[in-house]
Amino acid sequence: MKPSASSIPATRLTRRRMLQLSALTGAAATLPPAAYAIAGDRADTTRASAIAVLLGNVRKLPQYDVPMLVEGAVYPGVWMECGPLEALVYAKLGRIIPSTAGPTPLQVARANHMAFFKVQHEDGQIPSSIKLSGEVGFGQIQMVVPIAATAWELAKMSKDEELLTTAYAACARWDAFLLRYRNTRGTGLTEGFCTYDSGMDNSPRWAGIPNRCPDNDARKSPPIASMPRLCPDLSATTYGARIALAAMARELGKMDDAARWEESAEHIRTLILDKLWSEEDACFFDLDAQGKFVKVRSIVNARVLSEHVLKLEHPRDRSIFQALWTRQLGNPEAFWTKFPFPSSALNEPTFVRPIPRNSWGGASQALTALRTSRWMAHYGKQKEHVTLMRAWVEAIERSGGFRQQMDPLTGDFTMIDPSGYSPAALVYLDFVRQLNSHTNG
């Protein structure tokens, strides 16, 4: 997911902070159980623990004056690939978060966006991470869910004009940065220079490729013959950002800009399908600098769908989706495991076992689960999404904690790292919310 970082030892928590967290846990436990479709003592306990984890992970960072939702567990900071989406989901859970003297979930979600825009480089680069240590990361682009898309949704939700105008300007500059420094081959697609660009740590997809860019500079590709790569997920993120920029431009009355963003979005969408889809494999792959597909079947496929790259009203796109679902994402021998979705296909020869910590080589990741709400219903897979949500809820309740990843066959979480991982807590609470909606709907 991201570069490993040291955990925050419990001994560093002050007595006052520990008492605050204890009080918050108690407050969470008093929420009415009738609000949830998943009932029972274990569900109530897990819910209270999940809320306490999130409240404990709302922390003040040196770079911004409003506390932010940090990743938690062994990740003391906020990463662009996931932090803005996590905070947006947190804001949507606002009605079940106990009222405290701290910032509201909406204020936290705003901070998880505005902080990145505040420390944006003059050349347009938005940092990959902002950490409690004060470090700001510029060694990779590390993007998955477009910050433009989450900012646009949050601005609509909160009717925040300043967020809208700030996000539009910042994300337009970010797009220009990517065109300048991540289009070195002139294809129009977004290039990957290192493993951390995609947030897929320890994935066979990136075997033999450095984790970070040379000199810790995201503008530099390593001197390797097969690099840089044209990446489906990074290109899909660029596409999704441009769609959001077009919507923001329309809201701001910039109709010419909106048309330009829509045109550039459609251009990169077409390139993804023309250059990065392998018909014979029914899979999206990276294309290296030597014109060869990097044939590792990975969760990249779901990331393409997360940005709605495939338009089912088009016959070709519909055919691609059907093949992708039947042979990959909906295939029990590939990605549709008992606890979906593994980060590499189950029948992928490079699937990593035994599963190590922080592995995008096979483990089912909480971040992937959290992102499923961005695409499964959109593509008509509501029933399958309910199945997935129930599997994750059951696994988290059984585990008694909130951790990064689990075995896609057993639902057993990797227990090496401590509990306290925000994405897993959000998965639990948001999935229970959605399951309740299905039950009552």
C-alpha cells in the first residue's frame, strides 16, 4: 500500500489521551443498535471498537491546522492514494460518530484534502503523503482514487465553495504535472516509474523495479530498459480526475474548460482500451517501454472499473466488461474468492504464499474492499457487492481488530501488525451501513 513506517507506540500516548479514547469508546457503545442490520453483542462491540479506532486516528499534523484522519496502525500519516477517500467515507458516517469537542467528520474530510493542496509544489506536484513526523513525500506519485473526484464529491456534499475553487485549481495543476513528467513516451497515457507509484507494495507486478523513483524524485524514471511503463490504473486515475475536473468546471461556470476536460478524459479512456487491454488474457496490463505486456493479473482491473472507464452503452466496452468479469473478477478461480478481492488472481502463478505483511501479491486488502462501492453497483453487481460486504463484515468481527489485509480463502487477517487501521474500520462501518440500507430498502 505504501512505504512501511514505524508504529506509534502506546507508551507515547499521554494519560489524558488514553482517558479521552476510553471515553470515546464508551460513547460509541451507547449508539442505538437498531441503526444496524448486523445485530448481536459481537457486532455492537465491533462497531464501538471501529468508531474508537477512527476517533483515535484523528490526529493533528504539522502541515495543517485542523486534525486529519490518519491511516493508523503502522502508518502514521495520510497518503494521497487513499486518505481523501477514507475521510470522505468518514464524513458520510457522521451521524454515528459521537459528538466531541474535536472537529466534525466533515471538517476532518475537508482537512484531508486541503492539506494536500496547501503543500503542493510550484510545478504542480501533489505529495504522495503527509506524515505526523512532518515529512512530506515527493518521491512517487502514489495515486489510486483521484483526489479531484473525492474533493468534488465532498464539495457537493458540504456546499463548500472554497474547497471547490481550491480543488479545481490544484487538480488542474496536478494534471499538467502528470502530462509534463509522466508522459515521457508521448503516448498520452500516465506512466509508472516505481512500485510505490501504484501503492502496490511487494507485488509481483513490479518485480525487479525499485520501490521509489531515483533520488526520491517522482519526475525521474529509473535507468532500466523496460521503464517507464504505461499503467492502466494510473491512467484510469487520470481519467477519473479529468471527469471530476469537467464537473467542477461546469459548476464554476467554466464551460469551455469543462468541454476541454471532457475531451481529454475521453482521449485517455480510449487509449487505455486500445493499448492496455489484452483480449486473449481478458485483462488490463502494464505495457513496458519495449512494447511488452507485464502479464501479472492483479487488482489493477478493479481500479480501472473504479473510475468507470468502461461505458456499457458501447458494444466494445460491454464486451470487455463481460470478459473481464467472467474470466477474472467474477471467476472463483481468479478474483471472486470467498473473501474478495485478492490483490493478485488466485490462479496467478506469481501469487505470493505464505502471505507476508503489507503484500499486494495476493492478500485481500481493506483498501480494495473500501473502493468496491465506487464500481460494483455502477456495473450492475449489487448482489455480488452484498456478498462481498457480508464476507468482510464477518471476517472483521471474527478477527477482533482492524488490520490491513487477509487471506482471500480463509478470511484470516495478517496479525503481525497491530490493530488500529482506519481503512478496515471504515470498511466495517460503511459496509454495515450499506447492508442496513439493503435490508430496509
